[in-house]
Amino acid sequence: MLNKKTLEKFRVAPGKKFRLKDIDPNWRGDGATKNLSNAELKISAQKELEENLQELAEQQAKLYAHDRWSVLIVLQAMDAAGKDGMVKHVTSGLNPQGCDVYSFKAPSAEELDHSYLWRIMRVSPARGKITIFNRSHYEEVLVVKVHPEYLKRQKLPEPLITKKIWEERYEDINNFERHLARNGTVILKFFLHVSKEEQKKRFLERLEDPEKHWKFSAQDLNERQYWSDYMRAYEEALAATSTKWAPWYVIPADNKAMARVLVSNILARAIDDLKLKFPVVTGEEKLALEEAHKRLQAE
């Protein structure tokens, strides 16, 4: 498992300026892994991922049995950064009974009749569970900020749409996440940082492979034209909303295997830090278990 010092360098420090250019999207690890070939690195990363998932499965069992804490994982990224694959691999070793995944598309008519946080609040994690948001409430300070015309669809009273709306939304998001944290939710937010060159490569793969055609959307290509605007929006949002109770991690995503290693490491450590143990039965419960054991043996 990667050490905490390595993981911390991907954490966005609260209250400080932040630039995405300071994080190499093609990070290949520290030490010996930097010199491995792509094939060797993939094998090495897969081995570590499997170890992390085993640790994570053990931690999830305690989380579920303890039934006090919950975990919320927020995934944000540009198109083709690997969000779906991240969900698939990180949850592969989890018990489905204790894990929920929600993907947020464009708001429905019903959702537009409520606050933008309404649909998020409805599916916030239950105690004992791990919940993953594939895109999230952050779309409201990312895609909507890049395309301010979307605000017109949200039925907001005109006087409320001011130049301060983004700062106000950052504040609302921070307060909402603090409320969750104060009620026992561990919040971990990951921005999968893919380079523009790698995104182009992945788009071309989708266009050239018939089995991947379904993954491609012309809208994804249109959004690529706003790359600089999105990078600026991400920098501003991450800097404004990375807090002690809900930190952002910028995960280098050009190498999918290493990205999965980083996320699984951070998640496993966060749950381990709760120092959870399986519940201890009371004396009365222990007597009831002994009686049940005797009855089964007597059959």
C-alpha cells in the first residue's frame, strides 16, 4: 500500500491556491515503478490493486456491521477519463449489499423544480454503506459555469442570478458536505485528471473500434472545445471546496491502472482510520446465542 506522504501530494490543500499543471496526469508512481514498461507497470499496479481491494473488503464488512459511519465517494472528470472503469474496479471486491452507485445525468423536470442539491440529498449514504457518485452536485459549478445558459433552465428567480452565484454555490456545497460529515459521513472526492492528449487517444479508440462505438457521443467532442474553460472551472471549484471534512484528491488518470491504485489506497486508509471493530454482543445476547447453539445440536 502506498504511504500517506505519497497520497497527500494529490490532496488539494484547503484554503490555498491550486493549479492542475502541478499534477502530472501521466504519473507512474515513485521509485522503481517510474522505469517500468507499460506492461510491467500494469502487472505491478494490478497486484497492488488486488491487495487494496482485499483490505477494502475487510474494512467494508466492519463499516456495515458497525452501522454508525458511512462513506461518500465523489467522482468527477472530463469525458473518457475512466470514471465508469474506476467504479467497476474499486467496487469489484465489495459486498453489493453495502454499496450504492448513482450516476447523475442532466436534471429531470422534477429535479429542476427543486434546489440543485435536492436530488443529491435524496441518495446520500445510509449508515454502514459506501455510496459512489459518478458525477455529482459539482456539475452545478462546472458544466453550468462553463455553459451559464443552463442556469435559465433551473427556474431560479432572476434577482438571484448574480455574479456571486458561483461563490454562493461553493458555500452551499461546503455547508451541505459539512452537515453530512457532522452526521457520520466520511467524504472523499476524486478528480480524475486526464490530459487532453490522452482524451483524444481514447476518443479515437472509441471511433475506430466498433465494439466501443456506443461509448462515443458527439456531445463529448463538442465539450472538448471548452477544455481551457473546464480546467479553469475545476481549479476554482477544487480550491474553493477542498476542506478538512471533504477533501479533493487530483488523481493522475492517463494511466488507468495507477489511478485505480491511488483511489483504492485512499479509500481503504480512510475507512481504516476510523478504527472500526465488529460489534461485541452483550451478556444477554451471548446467552441467547448459546441457547440457539444447544437447540441446533439437539436436533
